[in-house]
Amino acid sequence: MSKRGNLTIVIQAGGESRRMGRSKATVPFLGEPLLLRGVNRLLPLADEFIITTNEPQNLGFLDDWVDSGRIRLVTDISDTRGALHGVHTALNAASNPYVAMVACDMIFPSRSLISAELTAIKREDTDIAVPKTSFGYEPFHGVYRRKTCLPAVLEALQQGETRATSWFDKVKLTEFTAEMVAQIEPRGGCFINTNTPEELAAIERKIVEGGIQERESFVS
């Protein structure tokens, strides 16, 4: 694969979800583990592809990619709960200067948006390119400059912070507004995620019935 900008993509897969009743990474969705949606959509964009997980033994469906070196499985550095620890693990594991982070339960992660974020962070010489909606920042669909973000995250952890966005005021941000995201991904849905079996079934049903269109082609 040709280089596309020195980008590591990290899917945060974690482990068992209490609300889902099992791991979101392995829960079936449209006939395959949910994690595979993110892998298939984002793998073509990455120079390095990492999945952070506390259950590598349950991700055998990735064996061919792992054995070939195309995907690397990384366990969390800390057993302590909190999204910021996942950010730390991702930045620490990456070997490229730019790191995109995506949650494994995002149904429609967008290559187009990540590409735009990567372009923006380089052009504007900022530390993070991240969407911001009416609900706040979407840290798990953003791109981070590893050199500056890793020490800022470490400092936040030392101060007892656990929120993924708790350190954003310490670095330079490029914000992608809802209007900007809509221009890049007109069909929307980039940040749709799922927390319960009922939510997952409802989204699956809408896709099957045509109420929600699939976005972006999968790799073969």
C-alpha cells in the first residue's frame, strides 16, 4: 500500500460492554462482527492499523490481517477505566506522526472525514482536528498529532483526568463544525453509535429495510 500521509488509524475496541451485555467488537451486525465494519472501511486509508482491545483471544476473525502484519492488536496500558486511558494507549502504540482514533461501535465511520481532518491538521499546523456537534466534541472520530498530544495526555492523566477531551484546552485545535462535516459527508451518520442490543437491532433493521443507506464501499 502506498503511503497516504503517515497516518496510524486506531480502533478502540476495549472489552465487554455492560449495556450491550457483551463485547461491542464481536457482537453480530449484518452477519459479521461489528468491529469488521470499521476495519473494512478504514483499512485502505491507514499506513498503520491498530486495534486496542482487552480481549485479543476473541478476535480470531482478524487473524489473517494480524499474521500478515497489516493489523496490530494492542492491549490497554492501564486497567483503570476511563476514555482518556484509551487515548493514551492509542497514542503510545502508534508509530506515525498522525493518529486517527475511532470507536468500534460507530456504524458509519468516514474515510472522507478522516482524510479531511488529516489534511487540515497539516495545513493549519494544529495538534488535533476533531468534529464538534451540538453534543460537544467527537474525540473518537478525530486526528491527533502524536508528538504534542501524547505529553498533554500524560499530564492530564497525572492530574487525575479520565475524560477523553479533558486536555483539549492545552493544545491547538481545528474544529470541524456540523456544517463542515455535512459538506464532507452529505449523507451524515458519521457519529452514529450503539450502546444496547435494542439500538443495534433498530439500526440493522433500518439498513435492511432501506431506511438508512450504507455509506462508502467496503474493501474486498
